[in-house]
Amino acid sequence: MLDIKLVRENPEAIKLGLRAKKDNTDIDKLLALDSERREAISKVEKLKNKQNAASKEIAKAKRNGEDASTILAEMKEISQSVAKLATRREELDTELNNQLLHIPNPPHSSVPQGISEEDNPVVRVWSDKPSYDFELKDHVDIAEALGIYDFKRGAKLSGSGFILQRGQGARLTRALISYCLDHHTLKHGFEEIGAPFVVRPEVMVGTCQLPKFKEDMYALPDDNLYLIPTAEVPVTNIYREEVLPEEVLPKKMCGYTPCFRREAGSHGKDTRGMKRVHQFDKVEMVKLVKPETSYQELESLTLQAEEILQSLGLHYRVIELCTGDLSFGAAKCYDIELWSPGAQAWLEVSSCSNFEDFQARRANIKFKPATGGKPQFVHTLNGSGVAMPRLIIALLETYQQADGTVKIPEVLQPYMGGVGQLG
């Protein structure tokens, strides 16, 4: 959520940032609402001062045995005016807050200008594209031939976009989750979090899923809960409505959860196999940091996600999202894309984002400076470390062999019970 004071003091800069994100919010209308709200507050304060003065006059009149009926009538009118203005202020507070919840975070000044994903610059590429001397299969044909991922029976159980994992396929997913968690916790000092898979609406508001993207979420209306679309949601909100001591920052946390997404606006896009599914597994990294370090932390977060892919020997690239492709809440974001040899295409496997204080304002997460002074909002960051379905696609297609088997990368073999291949 934007700071209304920031909008008030820098309206043209905010307008420019929102246009870069292809958002058409009427900032002038928002500021008019803010002005009316502040005027209502000022009027209430003046009327309360009159009330206090009138109370003293009434007390004085009673002590002197004088008639106070005129003052009492005036005080009654003032009280009615205060009540009316207080009601209007509440209405304005609600309306202003609702409008702010729908306004995206303007991009950081370092974000490249662009309209769509076609304008995203490539930051770096890791390794070379693998080459083969046999006809390649895509992950669906490989998985079905090995009997490790059952797409038809998954759909029979839950509908399209759900996968049944079997045997070595289920073991592979579990191995990758454990490997990622061990890497981030043991090598980089992230605290492992086992978070709930359902959350309250206000938690979804904190990380920007609500109210803007409600149609993409799975709701449990009878319980007023939502299935989480990513571990980012519960993990970021662990410290909502809290003030942390500066000494504990940065807070580095990671966790595995299944993720649930309706993908309401993406019908027909990349639906083959496990490219785009409604339920998937993911390890997520979250950082709560001091504002002055957040962009350094974004770079390290991205590298930490990359290390997983490097250790697995996979060809990938890092792209920086341009202004027109940046997500609603992010001020800056890097996407990591794996190469899919079978599909001959790049697949996004991680997004690493700095939200600055945008999420922290919504969730009210602050820190107390060690040197004193008022509490400040933390900056929040998150990144997939990493999402399993597309990682599995890349593994199956990259390490496929001519005889139909699939090699297991050496670092993953201990998590597979020493197994060196699938099939």
C-alpha cells in the first residue's frame, strides 16, 4: 500500500510510475478524497475545542446561578455536528483505504522501461544449451512412459490442472523439496518455517493477493479462509502488526508449502502437462530487511535461488522485468527461467522481488531503530527457491537418455536413496 503522504507530496512522480505499470488510477480523485478527509479531521478538532470551551462556560454559569440554556443548546448542536463529521470521516477512511489497496507499487527508478515481457532484458545466462544425438521427448511423454506422473488420473480425481504423482515421481518431488530447504537453511542461514496452508483474508491483503486478485484465489467461505497461493503469504505475515527490534534484521525465512491457484485469467495457456497447474509444490524464501539494504538483499536472494539450478546443472537465464511487466506489488523483480529442451522454450521457475515497504504497510510490520526514534516499516522481499513443476520439467527433459531413462543429478542422489536414474 502506498503512503498517502508520499502521494500527496509527489503526485506527478506517482502518476508517472503508475502509467509505467499500465495503471490508470485517478490520483487527483484520490487526493481530493484525502483532502476532504483531512478537512473533516480539522473541523472535528475545532468543534471539540468549542465543546471544551462551552463546558467551562456551563460550569461557570451553574456556579454563579446563571441561565445556561443557550450554551447548552449550542453545545447540543456542536455535538450533533461532531457526530455527523465523525461518521463522514469513517466513510472517507474506508473509501480512501479501499482505493489505496487497488493502487500498484510504482517501479523503482532502476527498472527498465517497457510495455510487455518482450521488453525484459536478459541479465545473465548460465551454461550452454544441452545438445542430444537422439530425438527428444517432452516431459509429458517421459513421465507417462516411466509412470511417474499421471496426468489423466489426476484430472479424474480433481479436474484439469491437477497431477497425480506416483513412485519415483513422488519421491523426486520430495527429494527436491528437501534439497532446496537444506540448501537455504544450512548454507545461507534461513530459518525453516512450517506455515499453515490456509489463512485469514487480512493475511492475503498483507501480501497483495486481496482484494485485487480475489478471482485467482481458492476461498473457503464457510470458514472465512483462503488456500494459500504461495508460502510468501503466511511467512511474510508472521510478524504482521508487530514492531521488531532492529537487531533481528534481516529476518531470513524459507518454507515449503503446496500452492493453490485458480489461474482464472489464464485458460488455454501452457496447459500441457505440468507447465501451469492449480496445485503445485514450492519452496519460498522471504526476507524482512532494513530499507537501506533491501536492494543488496534482492541481489543476494536472486543468487541464492540460482545456486539451486547451478548445482543441478541446468541451463537457465535471469531476466529483469520491465515496468510494463512488473507485478502489482513489486518495485523491482528478477525472473529466473529454465530451458526446456523438449519444448524448446524458456519456463519461469522463480521470481525474486523487492516490495520495499508496500507489503509492510498493508501488514503493519515495523522495526524499532537501535538508535531510537519512531518505528519504521521494514522492506519485504521474496523469491521462489524454487517452484517444483517447471524444475521437474527441466530435469526430466535435460537428463533424458536415448533408452528412455532419466539421470538424477549427483547432488540429488542422496535424497533419492542413492538412486542414480529414473526408470
